[in-house]
Amino acid sequence: MAKDETVKKDGDKGHHYDASDISVLEGLEPVRKRPGMYIGTTGPDGLHHLVWEIFDNSRDEAMGGFCNDIEIVLLPDNRIRVADNGRGIPVDMHKKTKVSALETVMTTLHAGGKFGGEGYKVSGGLHGVGASVVNALSIYCRAEVCRDGGKYLQEYSQGKKKSAVKKIGASKLHGTVITFEPDKEIFGDIKFDWHTIVNHIRQQAYLVKKLRISIIDARDFDDKKGLNGDDVFYFRE
């Protein structure tokens, strides 16, 4: 093999490479540093992928037989709200992280009910890191959970909690509501496309029978004109 004179030798300037050159990112820093590794792109496809990740979590509740209603709402200020009537993300203390399971799911990569245990027997999600990734790439995120007779809340910004999970009242309901606003620092253009969302959800609706999925465009709601658009998908068989 021919000798390559361009290869640097020990002692050459720039040859140094040891443990000090290895970066260790903690929490959700890796997601913000390299978002494309988690959502593919920071263009329109990646932006809408945030919606799919949160929706998939709700859809998995339906696939397990715990949920029959999901609502997706496009809100003013480029926010999205996804609500379901599933079991609600657990809020009790997680033994390993020493914080609420809700906070663990929302702020820790690869934390969820799809990696073992009895949380999910069936999952339609691709990689199970959805909620924390969406949270990391959002300037605002809010998680509301109703379960076990109570209503719980936690808010975040860029993946970091604003306060601990707190109980804000009693509730006879059950389910999870996630509201988020993508971070302009990551995406630039954070305007969601109505047709892209409707077309994707229409395809997903075929996967779970007797699941009602509502999509509402409330971005420019007017008392006289009403909503910009709304669609409902429901398949009996």
C-alpha cells in the first residue's frame, strides 16, 4: 500500500485526541444539540413529527384498550394540544429518578412504558422517546393529567421543568393533555399545516377501530365565523 504523506504523526499539531475530547451531554441537551438525530429534520417534516410523537402516545393507549377518544387542536401562537381519555401518565414517585413519573417521562430520554414492564403490550410508536423530545424542542410545554381522582400539572421550557408536578384539584376524569409550542431557535418556521395533519391522522385512524379522533383548527377562531376547520375520524371495524 502506498504511503500517505498527509496522515498526521504523533506529536504533529492537531493530532491530540483523548478522553478530554469526548463530550457528555446530560438531560435533554443531546436533543437540542442534534435535533435531526431524533426527528430527522428541523424543516416542515420534523416540525410535524412533533405532533405525530404526542399523538402516537395517545394512540398507543387506544391500541391497549384504555382510550377511545383523542382530540388534536391547532391553537393560536403556533401551539398544539393533544388530549386523550386514556389512563393518564402516572404521577407517583419513580424509584430510580426520585421524581414524579410524569416528570421522568417528560424530561428523560428513553423513559416510558414501552421499554418493559406491563405498561404496553402493543405499541405503534417508532421509538418511544416522543414526549421528552417534543418537550426538549419546545419553548413551551404543559402536561395535564387526570387520574385517581385528581388533576395534576407540570410546565416546561426547552425541556426543563418550571416547577415540580403539582395537584391542582379534584377530577372524575382520566387522561392526558399535552400542549406545546415549538422553539423558533430550532425550527425557524413553526407554522403547522392543516392538510398535512389531517392527511396523516386519517391514515392512522385505520389502525384502531372504534377510536374517535377529532382535529380542530382554532388558530383564528371567530365567534361569528366559527372554526377554520374540523374533521372527525371514526371506524367501527
